[in-house]
Amino acid sequence: LAVSRAFDDKSLKSHLRSDPDIQWTNIDNNTDILILASDGLWKVMSNQETIDIAKKFKDPQKASKQLIAEAVKRDSKDDISCVVVIFEG
């Protein structure tokens, strides 16, 4: 919430980026996992690292908690939010 309020604060404009990253992807039978996370995770982990960790779990909530714990362990300095979706098929 504090960051969203800062989007309109002109003195912070050079430090914040409010435009989203958007990617269109078809979800099909080859899709195993989807990880939605904030900068606090992505600044300290690569896409492949997050997938490798998340795939160790059948429970998406446990996978998400492990990813957050790993980002904290790597000394992330940003807010960390993470949602893991595991597709069955």
C-alpha cells in the first residue's frame, strides 16, 4: 500500500516503476507451474531457480513459502509476495 501511494509522489518517480510487465502465454497440457511474485523474489532469484524450488513440492502453498524463505535467506531487501499455481494434467 505504501508503494502504491508513492506512485503519485513526484519526488519518488525516479525510484519507482509502476508500469506492469505483461506477457501473453497459452496454458496447455505442457504447462506445469505458474509463479507470480513481487520484486523481492525476482531480484534475488532467476526464473529457473524459482521453478527448480517450486517443482520439489506438490502443495503450491508449501512451494510459495519455500520460495519466500529462500528470498529472505538471500537477503532480499524488497517486499516479498509469491503465489504458486501447480497445474494438474
